[in-house]
Amino acid sequence: MTLDKDSKFPLFLLDIHPTTWYNTHMKNPQYSLEATFKHQGIEQMLSNLTGVSRKGAVAEASCATCKGEASSFRDEVSEKEYTISGMCQTCQDDIFGK
């Protein structure tokens, strides 16, 4: 790991926003869902729209839309949608209907 001569932060961390690093590296060990892969440009656009890292929200079991808790889902389809969109069950219901 290389450090910038004027910084205590590793160089690889300087290329990403600090909250993105925090959100994507703070995984709850009792939680098994992971966000689906999206191109970096799509991830950045979604983060800009919501103000939250979708991958970070899924890793922390929170909703990328309402910022609330996202720990229970109606069925496997809703759980899979959460890994795609980062939306909790309530937000999914609001967007897609029950």
C-alpha cells in the first residue's frame, strides 16, 4: 500500500469519494445480501441521484431511496429487486404497487 507523500491515506483511496469507500467496506457480518453488479458510470449516476451509494445501502441493509431500514421482504422477487435497486419493501410497493 503506497501513501501519498502529503497524506496519510493510501493512494488507491484518493480516487474515490470517502463515503463510497466507507459504505462499500462496512458490511454487516450477519447480513448476506449483496448488490448486483452495475457499470461504474451507472453506480455514480444512481449515487448522484439519491445521495447514497446503492452498494453501500444494500451492504448495510438500508434503503437507497428513503434511507430507512431494509431488512424484510415479502418474497424472493422483492428481495432480488432490493439487490438491483436498493429499495426497501415499502418503496418497492410505492413504485411498483403491491
